[in-house]
Amino acid sequence: MDHKHILVVDDDPHILALIRTILTQGNFRVTTAGDGQQALDSLKGSHFDAMITDALMPGLDGPTLTEKIKADPNLKDLPVIMITASSQPGMVQKSFASGCILFLPKPFTGASLISILQLALRYASGRQGEPA
């Protein structure tokens, strides 16, 4: 079985560990990054099938990271899921405007995370045949 490779980005090591556990149990391969710059570095060296990123991080936040990914012709089709506990007005809109395809508020259940990720992967596989 081909295990999908997921990049998870969050500045909270506990959240990274939790998501890694959930996804590993769901038969996904997981690489983690503690900030946006680490994520960009990881994206240069490996192929990922999707990315899950926190919206609010110091330095390069989730929406800015997503904008950089969507501006790169080699990464523009990577499905991005934004997660956050933020109650800031406009965070959902800012996340979608940056190019993420799905938004998952914290706290979330393992089942909801897996469901959202599977939806993102189905979305991505449906787009592969589209003209650029």
C-alpha cells in the first residue's frame, strides 16, 4: 500500500506529536516542521501529498507559508489544510485567501482530522488531470 506523505507544521511540539500519532495510526507517513521556514526547507527536499499547518506561528505564519507554496510552480497543487485555535475575526477568510483548501478549528478529534485529510487528498487527486 502506498502511504501518503504528509507534512505537518506547528510551533507547538505537543500538537505535532499528537497529529503525528493520529496520522501514523491512520497509515500515513509523517514529516513534521516546527515553523514555516522548516516547512519550506522540507518541501524542497521531499515529495508530500498534503500539508497540515497551524495558522498562527511566530515568523512565517500559516497563511504566509501557504502563499509562498502556491506561488511556487512545483508546489502550487499541494493541498493545504489550515488548523488553528485562533478566535481572531477573519482567520478563516485569510486562510482560504492564501490558498488553503480546508480549515479545521482546534480542538479537533482524530477522526475529524483523518476525514478532512482524506477529503483534501481526494480533491488533489481529482485535479491531477486538469490542464495547468
